[in-house]
Amino acid sequence: MATILIVDDDDAFREGLAETLTDLGHRVVEAASGQAALQMLGDGQPADCVFLDFRLPDLNGLDVLERLGEEPALKAIPVVMLTAYASCDNTIGAMRLGAFEHLTKPVGRRDIAVLLERVFSANQPRALSSHAGTPFLDESETDRPQLLGISTAMRTVQKQLGRAAMTDSTVLITGETGTGKEVAARVLHASSNRRAGPFVAVNCAAIPHDLLESELFGHRKGAFTGATTDRVGRLVAANGGTLLLDEVGDMPTAMQAKLLRTLQERHVTPLGTNRAIPIDLRVVAATHRDLDTMVAAGQFRQDLHYRLNVVALHLPPLRERVADIVPLAEYFLASAVRATGRPMHLCAEAQRMLVEHAWHGNVRELKNAMERVCSLAPGPTITADDLSFLRRPTAAQERPVPSDLVELPLAEAVERVERAVITHALALANGNRADAARRLGISRQSLYTKMAALGLS
């Protein structure tokens, strides 16, 4: 049973709402004005939720809401704003000041019951053991680049980065979009003997091909139409430090040949001059493309590939490092709420949704998701409803049964599907067969039988 404060000067509406809340099993206290409500709460009247009318005889509802937000002991109380005359201004004003919800009178019994369920779900206390799953929270305050991860795959990458940082060898970082390739390059630079030098990043896919040569090598005034001043190229700007060639797989073939010569000779000749400038830098290349396939197709120079692929680092997609998903989510959430000062955490169901999501955008998508819920979640607890945007079906999910399955005999098709579903459930359960059986909706003995039939150990 919760204690709910109703603040409304309309006696009939207040009494009707009180009756509904009492029928739903809650204790109700009432105030007919904003000042009376503030006085009650200030005197220690407990309240698990406040229903606050917008139009009151003294202060308006937004004034009361603002004053509640200024009191540390009261700001955490969820407030539901009520008005008979909803407008753009009072709706946005209420939400900006931290209202949990903004409703237009009259409000039905079922709507109130559903709303209160949301209120209490979003304000449930954090589990005492919650910090056990947030190993990165102590690192939230640092400005140093960090490649966070506790999974076996990421621990391997971290160790490889540490070893590579001891040398000046060229490094090729591969991985899907959003896996953190530039972050890895920055960590490598910050850990190397060149950390006092500059870190210069060039996105080869973002710069038009006809400008990329000038961007990398620089030019003298008058070297071409539009060259009104001298320009120092990125290769020279990175002298003494590290140059990141991001999305190097998108570099045009003609530019690849010139880059190869520069990396071999360690001299740069700006456009419009014959003077070669010596350079001393470390080159890190990154790409989401399969360079081996591009080499075979004649789209990427094999000799440049050899030159770049001295130390190879592959960043695994987030879906292959399930152990990192919740810790990373908690880390990004902590970073996002720092500006608001409003503590937030993930409930168990929300954590389950994060683990089960495909994350095609990888770590970048996860970070954006946490920033989104930090902005839009009404309470301190992130619930499954707050993450409902993750349930949107992807194009792959909207497609019918894959054609390769349709063409198979029924028994073989069923076997393939069962194998894939059981393997996926075991991965989500970290190998715990009892947990996997619960996820599959079958008994543990049935899971053992199916695994034996499919040859799964």
C-alpha cells in the first residue's frame, strides 16, 4: 500500500480521485492548495506519489513542482500533473521540471491503475548487489580514452593493445561499425611512448576523394584552383605522434599508391612543391571492411595491405561479448545522468532486454540507447517499457522464413532451428542449462534430451 497525496482545489474531483485510489488499495492524503501541500510535505508527511493539479488558488502546479525539485528530500517523489486544459506550454513545462506524467482530466480508473504500476516500477529501490555488475562505474570520472570490457574477447584485445603500445609497429584495427576502433587507436596512442605527441585522425570515407590528397599531404599556395594559402597536411601534423587512417578501406586506389610510398620512405611532399619533409610517426589504420576480400577483388592494394597489417587487432561485435553489455550500459547511464544529478539504474527486466538485443550498431548504439532513456525515462528505475524502442522489428525479423530452410525436408529444417535456438539460449544463460531451459520454456530433462539428440555438449 502506497501513500498518495492529492493536491486539487476541486472538492468533487479530489474526493472522486481519493475514492478510486482507496479502492485500489492505497492510503490517500489531501491538500486543497499548493501552499498546503508544500507545508504538509515539509512537515514530514510521507508521500510515495503526488497527483498535482495545474490550476490552484495560490501557486500554480508548475510552481509547486519547481519548489519540490529544489528540496533534496522531496525531489525524488514522483509527481503526476493533472489539468483540464492541456497545452503545449504546460505539458513541456511540467516534463522539463521532472513530472512523471502529465494527464488531462478526467482520468479513468484503469488509466490510474496502469499509471501507478508504472510509477512504482520506475521508482523501485536499487538492489543492494547492483554494483557487483557495474565494474566500470569507478572509471566514469576520467577523461582518458578507455576500451572497456570484461569479456574474454575484450580482455584479449586489451592485452594485445598493451603489447603493441610497447613498439612503434603499424597497427590495423578491424571491426564492425560502432565497435570502438577509434577509441582503441586513442588508447594505443595514450599508452605508447608517443603519448606526448599529437594524435591526428583522418576519416578517409568522409573526405571527398579529390580533396583527400591535399588533406593528407598538404599543399602550397597556388598548387591548384582554390589553394589560396599554404596548408600543412595531416601526415606532417602527426609528426612525433600517431596518425589514425580511419576507414582506410574507402581510400581511392590512386591515393593508396602514394600513401604506400610515403610509409616506405617516411617523407612527405606537399602538393605544389618538390621539397620532401621527413616524418616520424606511428600509423594506425582502421576499417569495417574485409580488406582480404577487397585485395582479391582488386579494390585494395595488396602491398599496402601488407604494410598496414603488421599488428592486427580485431574488435568483436557487441553481440559476441554478452558479458560486457550490462556493465557498459550502466557505465554509459552513469555518464549520461552526471549532468542531471538524478540517479538512475536498470531493473532486472531491462537488463534482460539489453542482453537479448542484437546491437547491430554495437557499442555506439548501446551508448545512444542509454542517453535516450536518461532523457525520457520518467523515474529513477529504467524499466522494460522505457526500452520499448529496442523491440522494433528489424528488416531481418520482418522477412519470412529463410529460403534455405523452406527448401529443406521438414525434419532437417526443424533440427537446424532447434540447434540455433538452444545454442542461443545457452549463450544468454552463460552455459547454465537450468536457466537456458527456463528461457526455452521446457524442462531441464527435455533440454538434456534435445542436446544429446543434436550432439550439443
